[in-house]
Amino acid sequence: MRYILGIETSCDETSVAVLEGRATHASIVASQADLHAQWGGVVPEAAARQHVERLHPILQQALDTAGIELRQIDAIAVTNRPGLIGALVVGLAAAKSLAFALRVPFVGVNHLEGHLYSAFLTEPDSDIPFPHLALIVSGGHTELVLARGHGDYQLLGHTLDDAAGEAFDKTARLLQLGYPGGPEIDRRARQGDPNAFRFPRAQVAGWRFSFSGLKTAVRREVERLQAQGALNAQAVDDLCASFQQAVVDALIEKAVSAARAYGAPTLTVVGGVAANSALQAQMRTACQRAGLNLKIPPPNYCTDNAAMIALAGYFRLLAGERAAYDLDAYANAPLGDDSRPQ
Ligand SMILES: Nc1ncnc2c1ncn2[C@@H]1O[C@H](COP(=O)(O)OP(=O)(O)OP(=O)(O)O)[C@@H](O)[C@H]1O
Ligand SMILES: [Mg+2]
């Protein structure tokens, strides 16, 4: 098993990757963000149609970048859960057809498992350390996971309401900063004062998170400033910085405590929000203090990409896993759901 093809179409990124063993030779990502920006969020049917249009040109681009022919592919890994059903089935159907035509094995990968492996994409030559503690912070998830081995995960806690990325996107919408909101809030926050507004840090027991109270607090402040005619550019910068700081504080506090509590020497931060510059800088300092190794993927591997799916699939294929042609797509699927019908 030399070359693995990865396919990711769970949301609004169409992506194809080629790995040789654990080394990434190509990871092409076509984002649909511009398309969905006009509606202020992802429109599922539009996302699925874009995947139909773009998947095969991107597959060709990935093969060209890797410098190989389609017939050299030895196995295929495809995201089949969780995600938008219409979007998932485009990638899944393509993966099955390719596997059928090439007579190669394929596996279905949980998108969240892909995010977990993204932390190690740039280190193909070193062992993946187990156990490690993963903080998944993406558009749809905020979870603390203890990774005990390949495919062996314990979900410690998740958000009770909004995901961190969702909170960034909703706050950005409130401030009319466009979609997706995370990168823009990150940029505006650099010019703002994180102490200008004191937003609440939710006190949630255990390894869980909550961001809906924070979102409401920002809305109230925006309404108050609007009523006073004081919602100027500086106020928006300060709101962004103060909101971002509240999210960062919550994430760092829980993730570092969990890593210590479970004796995990390595902490990974993965998913789109892991690209946040304040989170990265402050998490680095906190981990140094706590004596933890910190792994955060480069920004292009924080957000959705097929390389992480191919890497997760690589270990499943190595363990002998093979999917059947009746493999289905699932909108909801927790990490570690290996009892799924395959
Ligand atoms: N620099 C940043 N700061 C904060 N948030 C960011 C940044 N860059 C991206 N994001 C956020 O990351 C999210 C997208 O991440 P990702 O692609 O991993 O999510 P998703 O795939 O839509 O969700 P999931 O993986 O849970 O299914 C968006 O909510 C976006 O606003
Ligand atoms: Mg994702």
C-alpha cells in the first residue's frame, strides 16, 4: 500500500489529497466560502452541487501535483460522517466508484478523527505520541478527546451549546464582519483591547464548554453601543478582542487541566479555530508553563482538508479495515463510533 487517496466533502471545502505512506504529496482544497458568504452561512444544497462540479478537476490537480497516475492509487480514504448529508454523499459516491474501478480497498473516516490526525501531518517520520489530549475546535465541534491509540478515543467533554467556531461566526455576523467570521475577528482583535469589555467565562462543570452566554453578552453590548451611537471601528476592534479573549481563556483552561488530569504529555489543538493567532500564542505559553508538548497544525491543515482524512484512513487500512460498497453517510456521528454499519 503505497499511495493513498483522501477525499473530503463533508461541508463547504472540496478537497483531495495524495499521501505516500504518511507523507503528503498533494492536498488540494477548494473552498466554497465565497459562494456561501452571500447567504452568511453554508447552504447545504449549494454546497453539494459545488462538490459535484469541482471534485473531479481537483482530483486531477491532486494527481498532477503528486506526479502520479490514477492507476497508481493503492487505497482510498473518504469522509463519510459527520457532516451535511448531501455534501458527504458526493465524496462517498466518488470514492466508491474509484475503488470499484481501480479494484482497490477503501475506508470511511470520521471527519473528527481526521482533525485529530491533522496535528501530525507535518511529522511523517516521528511516532504519534499516545496518550495525547486533543482539543477539537471547529465550526461544528468543541471537544476534549483523550487519544489512547489509533482508533481508540475517549470523549471527555463537548460544548453544551455553540461550538467555538460557530460562536466566532455568529459574533462576526452580529458585527457585520462577513463569513466565515473567525479569520476576520482574529484580524480585528489584533487592533483591539482584550480587556475593554469584561465578557463572562462560563463556569461549566467537568470538561464541557458553553459559548451561548458569551454570544448573548456580546449582543447586549453591541445593542448598548448602537443605542449610544458609539459602535465605531475602535469599538468593533475592542469587541472582537474581548470576545476572542473569553473564548481563548475557556479553551486554554480546560484543555491544559484535562491534559494534566489524564497524564497526557502532549496536547494537540485542531480544527479551524486552532488557526486563531491569540489561541496559538497563549496556548503555547500555557503549555510551556505546564510542561506540555503542544502540537498545532499549520493553518491549511487546521481547516478542512483531505490530507488529514487520508492519514486517519492510512492507520485504519494498516489495521486491516476495509469498507463494503454499501457504506453509508451519516449526518451525526460521535468520534470512536466504530460500531457503525460498514
Ligand atoms: N483564525 C481563526 N480564528 C478563529 N476561528 C477561525 C479562524 N480561522 C477559521 N476559523 C473558524 O473555523 C471554523 C471552520 O473550521 P473547520 O473547517 O474545521 O470547521 P467545519 O469543518 O465546518 O466543522 P466540523 O469540523 O466541526 O464539521 C469556522 O467557524 C471559522 O470561523
Ligand atoms: Mg472540519
